[in-house]
Amino acid sequence: MQSTFHASDSGQAVIRNTTAIDNEQLVVTLHPGNDSMVDIQIKEEVSDGELVSNSISINQPNMQKLVAWLRDQGVVD
């Protein structure tokens, strides 16, 4: 698997994982000044060209709850 990371000055970060079978992207977009909203989108392009995409928007209080939960699960420090 080959992984790449790209961040822009506009507040968007993209992590891309590429394998022989598919191409996955995690796109995180920050919206400063907009109640600190974060958009998270997961895209997967499978071998037959089909694109599967899901997204969620999270505000700052809920992001803090998510990070606390991930810490409790031992996923992040």
C-alpha cells in the first residue's frame, strides 16, 4: 500500500491510500470561525471504478467528545 498526505492553506488535509485493488481517501476540512466545524469525508474507489463516499460534519464540542472516546479506547494518546 502506498500512502500520501497533502494539506492546503485553505484548511483541507487529504490522506490517500492506494493499493492494487482500490484507492481510499480521507478528506478533513476545517472551517475556522464557523463554530469550528470539521467536515470528514471518506471516499473509496474500487477496481470496477465504483465510488463509495460517506461524510460527516462535527462541531467543536462533539469533536472533543470524539477525541475523549478515542482516548478511552486507546486509539489516540
